[in-house]
Amino acid sequence: MRLVVGLGNPGRRYRGTRHNVGFEVVERLARRWGTRFRAEGLAEVAEASFAGTPVLLAKPLTYMNRSGDAVREIVSRWRLSPSDVVVVYDDMDLPLGTLRVRARGSAGGHHGMASVLEALGTSEVARVRVGIGRPERDAVDHVLSRFEADEQPKAEEAVERAADAVETLLLEGTAAAMDRFNRRTTATPAG
């Protein structure tokens, strides 16, 4: 089984904010795969199958900076290892719409990802970073803001491509997803 965690903040107040791009990607995957989320412990989870592989989608309910608590609980409950985990989250160091897939690495200043890495005790965790653009204002205000009308099409395309990147990663591996999506041009999904 694989676990795909989208990072974000729970509640209507945060829906559609830049910081919740991870939630939007796993919600997109749930729709594609015909599954629904249900509350389970510290997260909302949705069970699915993709290309014959069981996949658990998760949205932590712990708020961004405590995301690791939910991930640790899920990994323990489902008897998974860090190598089974893929994390999807926003990155303001990437231009809006840009994706970066990595097999491992630091949190790069992202508190939610730092919490996950600390909880799992390793930096060997696959991730898909979704660019939300550099702020012209305070970073907290930026990540908690919604996309401007002129940014909306690019943000929507980024969510779609990030979902494609997760599917490629699950089907063909991290290296294939990196090769296909770690560039500015539009990539074709797996399958």
C-alpha cells in the first residue's frame, strides 16, 4: 500500500488558499479514482486502488505545522514505512504552477513538511512540491491568501499536473516522475 498525503489546513476558512494546494491535489485524485474521504483519527482518509496498487489518500486535520502527528498515526495504523509515503505540498520558492518531484531532501523551510520528516525520522520521503509563487507581502499572509483571478488558471493547471505527477510516481517511480515533471513545459501523464 502507498500513502499519498496532501498538506493543508482543515476547515472552510482555509479552502482555496495557497497553503492548501496539497489538499486540492489529493481531492483531485480521490475524484479521479472514485473514492471519498472519511474521518479516521487525526486525518481524513480515502482508500483507493491505482493501477492495481492500493493507495490511501490523506488530509491531516492537525493543521499544517503538526502534519507529522497525523502522518505518524496513519503510518503506524496501516503498518507502512516512510518509503511508502508521498507528500504533496505548496512551495513559495517555486514560481506559480511549477512542480518539483523529489525522492528525498530537507523540508526547505516548509513547516508542514518539517513536521512530517521529524515524525518519520528520515528525509527519505518522496514529495511533490507545487509552486505558489514568491510573496510581495508577508509570507504568512501570502500562503493563507487565495489565488488572484489572473492566477487561477495556472493554479488549476498546477493541481491537475501535480495529480498526474503523483500517478506517474506511483506507476513508474520517482525518477520517471522527476524526469517528466521537473521542467516548466507541460508533461504528459502516465498510462
